[in-house]
Amino acid sequence: QVQLVESGGGLVQPGGSLRLSCAVSRIIFNIFSMGWYRQAPGKQRELVAGITSSGSTNYVDSVKGRFTISRDNAKNTVYLQMNSLKPEDTGVYYCNANSDYNRNLDYWGQGTQVTVSS
């Protein structure tokens, strides 16, 4: 069974930093594109950052220059470094894995809560 396990969430003050990790098991990690999504209370889930199997990245405009997505194929792990956090970054952050060869192979983690508040 494929598993995506997120960690690193928590409570942080505005302007602070957090680093999220997503450890993936039971897939050929290096042929999957990875993404971090977030869902704020009362809002739809949105893509925050994505990284392809070849390492190309994309970000939602609201986090450009503050968040960095990266992956370590040797560790089957994707990261999201979040700096200069704002209250509007609050939400549940989910890790997603999607196969480059079969888009129906789509997996989600259980989510980790990020709260930015003073």
C-alpha cells in the first residue's frame, strides 16, 4: 500500500519558518511528480507548489519568493521550506504524488496542520 507521511507542521508566529517533509513509500518515487496543497478553513484545496520528476518547480503566486519545494529521490522525500510565513498561509497541508506515466496513479497524504498566528 502506497504511503505518504507528512511531518513538520505546527504553530508559528508571523514571519517565522517551517519545513514540511513528505516521506513516500511503495512507489517508484523518481517517476512521480510531487505537490504540496493546502486547504484553509472554508476554502477549496489549492496547489501551493509542485515539482516534476525532472526537478522543474512551480508555485502559486502568493508564495513565490517565500516557499521552496525540493525533493530527495534517494530518500523518497519531498520538502516544502516555508519562510516569512503569514496568517493567510494557515491551513492543512497535503502532499500529493502523481505518476508521470499514468495520471490515474494519484496518492495523498493525511495532511499536516500549519497555523500562523501571534
